[in-house]
Amino acid sequence: MRITSLIENTAGQSHLACEAGMSLYIEHDGKNILVDTGASSSFIANAKALGKDLSALDYVILSHNHSDHGGGLRALREQYGNKYQLIISPYFFERKYRRFGEVIRYIGNNFSPEYLSESGITTVYPMSDTYLVTDGVYLLSAISSANAFEDEPNDFLAYRAGEYVPDMFREEVFLAFDMPGGLVVIAGCGHRGVANICDGAKARLGKPPRAIVGGLHLKDSAPERVRRTIAYLKKESVALLATGHCNGDVAEGMLASSAMEILPLSSGTILEFE
């Protein structure tokens, strides 16, 4: 299994683009899976520079309905057609906003169900909370909030039934790869909380996570939550944490000094698992 970071907040090589977004190209057992499409078309230029063929995609998975994770989908369709299968939550198109002081701004994606249909993109909306994508690869959703320390107030909103309500990220999905040494879990932003995600994956698939790749969304978290997150990950013996995008400098510093194996993600980072 090989994971190539196509776009991240920072670039590991000078010829690669970076932006506030995330996209991962995953090669596993003869299948090519794209998780998220960044905020723009920049991930496509990086894919070309890194030798990754986006015309050979089998699946595209969008982790949640924020534009920094699905903003490049239109560009992917325009440049590479619609041969892949798009997998998104049935709740994906709930409208997304964020409060910036007194201002509420739309932060969702720039496409609709009608666009997907008109573009001929085969779209699957899994009704199961543990959906088999392909052999050994599961899409997890409806992650419960079992760890109270991960319940923090935030500025994210959803527009539902004519009003703005706190966003519970009902549409957020995660990938779990069932590997011999344990699960490799892929999170776009991890809004549901990494401890909750790991607990859910372990309970459903019967194996502990050996690695977590993607965002943990600790950027605005209090240091106490970061400390408890680190304690949880150590207790669960997570062997590798490959993260970036939405962690923030404070959390990154605490993770770096935690004695865990941490690999910061940048555009161009490559991970391999057996």
C-alpha cells in the first residue's frame, strides 16, 4: 500500500504547489483511490509532477463537505472525465458555514447533486455505517462521540430546516485499510475526533489502528485536549501518526515532543505500508 500526498498546507519539494487543503492518492491491491481533492486544481499539477495518473482512478472519496477538501472535484472532472466512482455520505450536501466573529460565511463545496448527475459521475451514497469499498477497504461513518474530551465548542455551522445550527459533521467519512499489522485509518480533517474515530474503527473491524493518516483538526483545541489526545494514542499503541493540514502550530509542537512516531504531511510525502 502506497499513499502519496498530492496537496497539503506545505510542500516538501520546491516544484510542488501547496495550499490550505488535502488530497491523498492511495494505491492498494491494484486499486487507485483518491481521498479529497484539495481546495483547487493544484493537486492535479502535483499529481502530474509526482507521476500519478488521475485517469486511472477507481474511486474518489470526499471526506466531508468543506471546500478545502472537495474544491478540486470540478477540475478533476473537466480534465480527466468521469470513469471513477465517487463515494460520499448521504448527508454530504448539507450546507456548511463558519462563523468569523459577527460574519457567517459559506465554506461548502461548489457543486451540487445535479452537477454530479449532469456530469455523468457515478455517485454512491452508502447507507451502511461500515461500507466495503473494495477488498479490505472500509468507509466508516456515523462515528459516535464516546470521548467527552473531544467535544469542544467551535465556529462550524450547518444550515438545516431554515436555521444555522452547530455542525455535528454527519457527513464526515473515514477510510480504514485492513492490513496484517493493524488498521491504517485515513481522516480528511477528523472533525469527529481522532479518539472517537479510532474507537469506532476498532469496534467495527475488530483490529486496533496501527497508523493514522490525515488531519486531526486540533488547530483551535486547548492544550489539555491535545495532551489527552496524545495520551489516548499512546494507550492504543498507534505506531505512526502522519498528519498535517489542520493541526496548528501548538498541537504540532506537542505531538513532535510526545515521543510518538510523527511524520508531518506535505505535498509530495510518500508513505508505504505492508
